[in-house]
Amino acid sequence: MRIALIGNPNSGKSSTYNQLTGLRQKVGNYPGITVDKKIAKLSESIELVDLPGLYDIIPSSPDEQVVLSELVSINEEIQKVVYVLDANQLETGLILFTQIADLGIPMILAINMIDQARKNEIEIDLDKLSSRLGLPIHSTNARTGEGIPELKQAIISDQFKIPNAFCRSNYSDLNNPTKNSYKEWVIKQISKINLFQSGSDGPNNDRIQSDLIQRQRLIDMILRETSYKPAVLQATKRALKIDKIVTHPVIGYAIFLVVLLLIFQAIFSWSAWPMDMIDSLFASMSSWVKSTFSDSWFTNLIAEGLIPGLGGIAIFIPQIALLFFFITMLEGSGYMSRVVFLMDRIMKKFGLNGRSVVPLMSGIACAIPAVMAARTIENQKERLITILVTPFMTCSARLPVYIIITSIIIPDTSAFMGLDTRALVLMGLYLLGVLAVLISAILINGIMKSTASNSLIMEIPVYRMPYWKDVLITIIEKVKAFVYGAGKIILIISLVLWFSASYGPKTVEIDNSSKTTLFSDDIELEESYAGLAGKWIEPVIAPLGYDWKIGIALISSFAAREVFISTLATIYSIGEDFEDTTIINRMKNETIKGTNQPRFNLATSISLLLFYAFAMQCMSTVAIVRRETNSWKWPILQFVGMTVLAYVAALVAFMCIS
């Protein structure tokens, strides 16, 4: 049996899903957080499906179409529905509830956030409401787990019931009373919708509007009989007072910049000690392997290839954890929705849809779910523009590159009001990504001539204290995804790099004749396969201040940006004795051949930072853009355009600073 979990955005649906199944899906307080369905086993015979949140049964965007394709599918994939309703927003949530009820699907109603309703002095007669709606109702608090065991038992024991009909009779077929004509009407309206047609008004808007008005009247009548709600909620009063400051057209932006600056300051200052400890630990591990085991190719593989490569990722776990800690806190508190609202004012001026802010802000974590989050944008052209510019946002994969290079060239000093100079540089790189998004959006919008409305309609949740369990789970899951996801790639690349950097072809003279050995280990690093490949591309990257070693790292980092550091860690480990030599120190000590000048000087380092700020450098992002646009044209143009921009920016920076 497949059961769907459905509700409005911000109703606590995903938190309820987590509590019921034990799976840890990301939970946030802005529209579009769930852009695809999630499936988990509730029991041996029951699958629970978490579908995207929506307000209306007639879809206006691809993520809403996911829900409808499940509910009205020909194969009847969804047999039953658990509907999650915010106790503080009964009027809004019951609109969608009545629409699903008229489809004739068995349901259970879970009224969530019951604790907030009590604080807001909302009174609900659950027995009377259950009678009027015609189905069982359970009150829950998904954040604390209150009422979840009872809800789970109700699902497993099959207490589902087809609710009372609301407006279904308006669509009745007099010649066939048993036929669900409302469901057929919904399917017909959906078939008329061209989700990607610019400026499309959708099908039969007059009939849809009339249907919504009638449902609203019925809901108002039911709620007058079954509930009491103050004119202004206590939580809303508090939120309005705070919003006067945090969404102010001037002060709001200043607060947001301060929040970002404090986050970057914490990323550097709080993670310094654990990073140094991890870096030293991996250096000691390599040294121990070298000194403990006999000198062999396998010992060198472990000490010079595997350990340095993995160390190049493990060193950034503290900063990745801190980044997602702050992002989760901002989302869980409700502040992120205010940022979306605040940034919408800017987005409109650059030709982006207001909903573009959601994927762009998501891009700070990772471009892949951010590109998928663009499904919430109704207009095809604006959705495409958002997809094309989103990879400019600084994702967590760029963070390792930024951190390591910034730590090499920027001293650990205070610049302004005791703030770390490196934190200011890191913030500048993030803002540079935002600037690239806005400028590229203007250019693309000018070419594509999108004329649809840019209005943003979204629900702003009240301020809440983030649920610490969800925060902790999110951090653990994101760190695990970072380590396992990147770790698999890094493990393979580290082994391949060690082999290609340790072996190469060698020609020797034997009895006045030459003989070429394809896999000789008696060679210099420059004569290895990796060295030969680096030398081959060196003429292209030399104008940027890069040598062949950096070139190898650039190529390998296309698999994942963070591989850049682990690649250099592996290359610089070949032949090292590892006596108290950490990754950072090895990079600092690397010199330009024939001189005592550091390889990672100011000009080269700034060039690298700009290259990674603009380059796509992520095959997973290319793949997801291909899937979302259903064409190879756009990801190819995107990759080529961003690479050219990155090269030019890096070249100009190196020439100017040198």
C-alpha cells in the first residue's frame, strides 16, 4: 500500500514524515524545499510518500505537478492520503483538503503545530470538526513527537476514511451518478496546462475561481461551528514587530550582511583548531605508514596517495558542519523566508522571478538541489534563466578551495572591529558570486526577452526556535553526504593520481639500442604520466600563473570542485618524508621551479580564487541541468560560457597583480 503525505508548505509535513519513518529529509521554512517525492517504508506492507507542498490542486509549476500526477495517475499509485494541516492556518489548509476529499481518496487528517495553536489561543473542537469533515483527526506536534505514535498506529491499522463531499456535486454526471466527474474535470484541466508556456493563464480560470470561492465559503461556515481564532495571533504580533526591522528596505540588507559576516567569522575562528588537528593527524598517519612498513609500492600508495587524498577532504569537515549549522538555523527560525522576501525586491530589477531567490539561496549549500528547486517557477524562461545562473552561487564544494588558498595568502589578522581578515575575503567571494548571478541574469534576460510577471506570492512563517534535533540530524546528514559523496570520487582519483604520478614511460639504451618501458617507477614526477599530462596542458594555463601540477588538479576537480585540494595533496605527497608536513605547509612551501618564489603567491592565488568563483567545474551539476532542461544545448552553453568567463577573469587578475 502506498500512502501519500500531503499538505501546504510550512505545515510541518516533512517533519511529520521524519518522525513517522525515521528518515532525515531536510526540513526548512521556505517554499520549494521539497521538490521531489521521497519514499520510505513505514512497515513491511506500507510505503509512505512525502510529496511537495502546495496550496491548490490545479498545478502551476513542475513540483506541484509531481503531486497531481500521483493523486490522479492512471495506475492509481496513491491509494490513501495523510493530510497534514497547520493548526494556525486552518482556512488555508482546508482549501486543498476539500479538493483532495472530492477526489474520493481515503484520508486521515493530522492537525499539526498544536502547541503553537495553544499559545496563539486558538481553540479547535476536534470531535465536531471530525464529524463535519467526515474522517478521523489526530492532533500532533511534529517537532516534539507529540501525537505521532497515535498517528502512526492509525495509519498501520488502516483507519482511513473517504471524507464528506464538498463541491463534488457541482460536477456530477446525471447519467452516471457513481462516476467521479470532479476527478475527470481536474484531469482535463491539468491536460490543458502548458507548464512551460510563457505567460500562460491556465485552463478555464473562471470555473477554477468560482470553485475556490465556493470552497472558501463552506470552510468559513465549518470553522465558525468548530473553532475559535483571535483576530490577530500572538505569534503574528511578535513577528510583525520584528519584521519591521529585518525586512526594512535599508536596515534589512544591513542586518543580512552582518549575519553573513558573523557566519564567515565563525567558520574561520571556530574551525581553526579542529582543522589543524585533522591536518596534523593525516600527516602523522602518512609518516607512521612510511616508517612502519617496508618500502614498497603498496606502502607508497597508502602513504602518498590514499591518506593525503582523504586528508584533503577530512580537513574541511569542521567548516562544512558549521556552514550547514548556520544555514539550518536560519531556515528553521523562519529568517530565511524573510531573506527571500527581502531579496525579491532586487531580483525583479534583474529580470528574475521572485521565486528564483529560493534556488539561489539553496545554491549556497549545493547547486544540484538548487537547480531542482527551480521547478517552483511557473514561467519557462524565468525558470531556465534561474537554472543557468544558479551555479554562480558559492556552494559548499567551493568552500574547501576558498579556505585553503585564503589561509595561505591572507595572514591571521584582524581588519575591522576585530573581524578576521580572511572572513572578510570569504564574504567578498560569496558576494562576488551573487554579483555574477545578477549580471548574467540581465544579459540572458535581454537575449531571451522574458515578459511574464515577476510577482512572488509566498507564505511567511512565524518565528520559531529551531528544533535542535532536526538541526543536529541535518548537520550529520550533510557531513555524511559530503564525506561519502566526495569520498568515493576522491578515493578513486587519489589512487589513479598516485599511480599516474608514480609511474611513467622510460626509454633506456641497451646494447646501442633503445627500449621503452611503459610502467617504470624509476622516474621523476615530471616524467610520470600525470606529469606528461600536466605538461601537455601547461601552455594553456601558464598565462594564469599555474604550473602543470595545478593543471592536473584543475582537470580532476571537474569530478567535484573539492577534489582540487585533495589532488594537490596527493601530488605534493609523492616522495615526501612527511616529517611534520601538513597539507597547508606543503602548499605554502611549494616554489616556482628555478626560483625561491612561492608557487601560491598573491597573483596566482587570486587568479585561482576567481577561476573557481566563476567556473562550473562540477560534472554532477552539468548532469542535473541536462535533466531539468531536457536538452544538452543549455548545459554545454552554460559550461563553456562559465569556463571562458573564469579563464578571462583569472587571466586579468594575474596580469594586473603581477
